[in-house]
Amino acid sequence: MLNVGIYGASGYTGQELLRLLIGHPNTNVVVVTSRKLKGIGVSEVYPAFAGITDLRFVDSSPKNLVSSCDVVFLALPHGEAMNVASEFVEAGVKVIDLSADFRLKDVSVYEEWYTKHNSPDLLLNAVYGLPELYKNDLKKACLVANPGCYPTGIILGLAPLLRRGCIDTASIIADSKSGASGSGRDLQLGSLFCEVNEGFRAYKVASHRHIPEIEQELGRVAETAIKISFTPHLTPANRGILSTIYANMKEEISESELVDMYKDFYRNERFVRICRQGSLPNISSVRGSNNCDIGLAVDKRTGRVIVVSAIDNLIKGAAGQAVQNMNLMCGFPEETGLNHISLFP
């Protein structure tokens, strides 16, 4: 049984991690931290945990936790995880970081989009935690950079096309729509009910922090530098991300051939589901699950391929993928604790 800690557990991602780890047959959650909620019971903040756990939030330094944890999930804001990760890693604790602090391999790129990086040496050993592409590396990792939510759906949606080399990489456009939980639990004007309900808007156009992460990983798959146009939108749903991705085709491929190509590419991947020809995914079909659903279409008139992917931003886009990574790091079957059927309606 693994002793697990969640460092920074007060937000939506932290509570999703706790929910999944409490139900995991091989983990024992020994500590959840939060400076602002120190001493308060988890069930007082999240009543869903009433009668399930007696855990209380603590404010503790890494030094006080390393002896009690085999694995630590860092659910901290960008720029904070780098300040605590090294102490866990040096003590032999496996670390899964859900911030952006170890996703970008080029320190200068990270600092351009985020803040000054205080632990650039750790970047060399951090493994990008997208299991469908880097499974073997994850099995040997001690520090994993859990992918961002938008990058997860976009990278999984494009990887087969890039690996085959059948699209013009300069033509990629990704248009993504996210539920309001992607903004986090802290109070923000833009995520208040009256601001989100019955609204639908684009934000951070041509300036979202996930752009360099998406380009880095697409470039690794394609083995060439890639730049994309990416526009995120906020939609009045609690959770879910639907990404519609466009690219010009370099060769003529039918929809049936595309579906077969994707099914073959992801044939051994438990959490990627390829829609049948003529069908496209819906966020309602992945809500509460670790699945990524992908649908495909060909626009013969324009010569473009259109890929639509759907994930739950809090599960496959965050906590679920983190648990999937933990399973690989610790030698458990990849799907352990993640076999949840989507919630519908």
C-alpha cells in the first residue's frame, strides 16, 4: 500500500485527486495540505467526503512530509511547485506535479510565459506525463510533469496525423471550449455564475500559457518545430473540454481510413476512444471519466481534416491523468482506480 500526499489540496483538482485516491485499491492518503484551510476538515470544505474521510488540511513543509509519503502530488499554482519539488525528489519520494513548472524543457521559454525558474536542473529529469506517448519513460520516472488540460486533448487529437506526416504542420488551428471549473476554485469575476451562465466567450486569444507546451509536444511527435493558432473559450458548463482542430491535408485520406489509422495508433490505449465514422464526441460522454474521445471528419471541399476531442478537464485533463501516471511509475496496471463510467446525464 502506497502512502500518498496531496500538497495543495484545497482546489477542484486537489479534491478530485482525493476522490480518486480514496477509491484506489493501492493507495492510502496520509496528508492533504492547504495554508488557508489549515486545521479544517476536508468534509467541512467538500461535504461529498462526509463519512468517507476524517482527513484535515495541514500546513506543512516538505521536510515534515518526506518520511511519511511514497508519492506526492503537487497541486500548487504555477511558480510554487518548483520551490518544493526538489526536497521530495532528493528524499526518494516520487513526485507528480500538476502545475506547468516542469512541462517546458527550455527554461527561457518557461520564463517568457510564466516566471523565473528556480529549479532548472530538475527539468532534465522530469518526464512529460502523457501516458499514451511516453509510457516507457513514465515507468522509470521519479518526477512527472502532468500535462495541461488543453494540451492533453489537442496533442492526443493530432498525434496520429503528425506521426504519419500527412498534414501541413504550418496550418494547424485549435479551437477549444472549457467548462468553468478550469478557472479554479478561487473567486474570480470572470467565473462567477452571472458572468458565465448563458454566456460563451473567447479569452487569452493568441496569448494562452498552454501554447508553448502544445507546440513543444506536437514538435516532438512530428520531429520538427511547430507553431499553431490556439484560441480557448469559456462555456457555461461545470467541466469538460471540447477541442476542434483543423489542418490542411498533404495527401488524400478518406474518413474511414482516418478512423482506422486512429484506432490502430491507439489500439493499446485504455483511455482513448475513437468515435465511429460519422460520429463526433460530446463532453457529456466523458464527464467524470479518464477518457479522451476523438472524432474525425474530412472536408473535401477545402482539403482539411477536422479532429474533435473531448475530455473531462479535471480528470483526464488533471487528476485522473496524474493517477494514471502514478500507476505507471509504481508498477500498477494503468487503469487501476480509474475505471469510472462517465456520468450521464
